[in-house]
Amino acid sequence: MNVTAIRRDFPILAQQVNGHPLAYLDNAASSQHPLQVLEAIQHYYTHDHANIHRGVHTLSHRATDLYEGARETVRAFINAGSLREIVFTRGTTEAINLVAFSFGQRLAPGDEILITTMEHHSNIVPWQLLCERSGAVLRVAPINDAGELLLDEFVQLLGPRTRLVSVAHVSNALGTVNPVKAIVAAARARGIPVLLDGAQAIAHGAVDVRELDCDFYAFSGHKMCGPTGTGVLYGREAILRDMPPWQGGGDMIRTVSFSGTTYNDLPYRLEAGTPHIAGAVGLAAAIRYLTAIGMANIAAWEAELLAYATAALAQIPEVKLIGTARHKAGLVSFNVDGIHPHDLGTVLDQQGVAIRAGHHCAMPVMERFGLAGTARASFAFYNTTGEIDQLVDAVRVAQRMFA
């Protein structure tokens, strides 16, 4: 993989920040956009923009074709069985909330939802809200000191009242890659549906929802070189078919009268209002871009970056790595003795290094490790070992400042 050539597609990476070359290592929060995505969005707005589905004029037909073409691009990318299984959302958070509000209507007092300690807030709070509405109970499976799910204890928590399992494919705070196939198999043996939060997995390796055998898979466009405010809920068609609408208006209807409303077919029944059409166009362009590079190539290069960064940071005695699972995606969370993560992040920014510092929207993870937060460097396929060297040098600068 020619990283030098790839970086030319990302002009934002060529700039200097505070007098230093930018080392953008905050990809778990949001990735950058290649020119191909920006050009696709610009072309849509300058040639094809109109509202979709109901227009009879040429621009509306073009916009509809682009939007529904994007749905097919997503379907093929994750190997869903049908276009009816691809629901466009504003991101992972909205996708999970959709399931909580729609699928969640079948839950009764005493029913259980099972998650893990390492979840992002977006995979915690919607279930807490559902429990408040329904009287259901939220169960939480523990993790070990390496940040790995204790699978045996997870399985023991699957009970006769478990109605849904919702688990991160990859932890955003620790980088842990969960054993999702084993999780799905254990739940399926008991007839329990599984939702996988794929926000941190979708851009870093191939995702095949039929191979995973999950019932729901949620992800965001802005984690995978696509626009913000875009995302996808994959849902097994047999389950989506029985889920009531969660918002009303727009294309989710078939007929409306004051005596009652009939709803549209899937997936439109779950997509109310005018959608982010340009966002879908950009997301499709991002998927084409990633596919052209090759998801296997991306995974291999990011594994090299992770190994390089882990070894380099481990050479600094005052650095403590948080999250040392055997199977990790491309990020490292760490702390430096005597330096608050926010102070560290500020000093690194002065050296041109962009990282994330804080609780990473995963406060229960921080509580599990007794921490206020961590510094997190997260990698994408356009990052280099030279940027990791810049990170390590910046950490040493911070150490000298706080000595």
C-alpha cells in the first residue's frame, strides 16, 4: 500500500499546526476526507441536487438514483442480503436509538438487555432510557485488567429474560476487538437478538454481516472518510419487518388520512423526513475509496502502526498503556505519570500532534480502571510511522515541561 500516494488525496494532512507538520491521530473520533469524497459531494450539489422519490423532474430522478445507489453501495460493502436491510441514519448513535425506540417497544418489566463495561455512552444511555420507559433491566458484563471481555461471565448473564444483547465490535476507549462471533453464537443459541456497535470497526477491516450472523449492525460515515451526520443501521429483514416506525412524516408513509395512516415498506418506513442526500452520496464515495485500497490492506497497515506505536510508547518508563488486549484495533490509550491527559493533549497540539484526551464518551471504562481519563492516539490507513515518532517526541517534550 502506497501511503505517500494515499496522503495526496487528503490535502488537510499537508498543513502545519503551531509550526509543526500535522500528525492527525484522532481518527477514532473522526477520520479525514479524501478529495474523491469532497468532489462527489460538490458534484451532487452543483449538478444533481433535488428532493428524492416524489419528484417527477429530471433532477429529482438523478438525486433519487444517487441516493438509492448509495444504499446498494452500503449493502454490498457489508454483504447484507437485501436493500430492505439498509436503513440510513445520522450515525451510530441514531441507529442504536432507533432500535431502542422501535424494537424496544416489545420489552416488558423484568426483561433484560445485556451490554458490557467497555461500551460507548451511545450504547449505554439509549438502553437506560428504554429501561426507564419499559421497566426492563440493564445487565453489564465485566472486563479484565487488559480490557478484554470476560466471555464466560458474559454467557452466564444470558438468561431467560434477556431480550437483546448490544456490544461494541471494537472498543473506542481501549481498542479491544471483541469476540463478536462467539458472542452472537452464544446469544443465537438462546434465541436472543444481537446488535453490534460497529462505529470503530467499519473502517478498519472487512465487515460481513451475514458471516457475523448479527441481527443489527450500526456504524457512522464520519469514522470511515464519509460526511458527518451520516450512518447506517443494518437490520435483519425478518426483525425490521416487525418493528414499528419511530418517527413520522415524509417517506415513511404510504397513505395518510385523519382516520389513520398506512406505512411504507422497508427500509423507508424507518426513514422519516427528507434525508441527508448529499451525505449518502459522500458515504458511497467513501466506501468506493476504501474498497479500492482494499480493507485487508488497510487492516494490515494499521496493525503495523499499532505494533510500532505500542512498542515506541512502551520504551518510555513513565508511560502506562491502558488496554492491552491480545486482539486490538489501531489505537493506543495511555497516561503519562504526573501529567493530566488534558494537559498532555494541549502540549502535544503545540507540537502539531492531534490526539484525544479525556473519558472518550466511555466513563464506565475509566471508572473500571480508576482513571479520570486517558490520552488516545488512533490510527488510519493514511498515518505513518513518522507521525508516531512525532507523537513520542512530543510526549518527551511534555515530560520535560512537567518535570
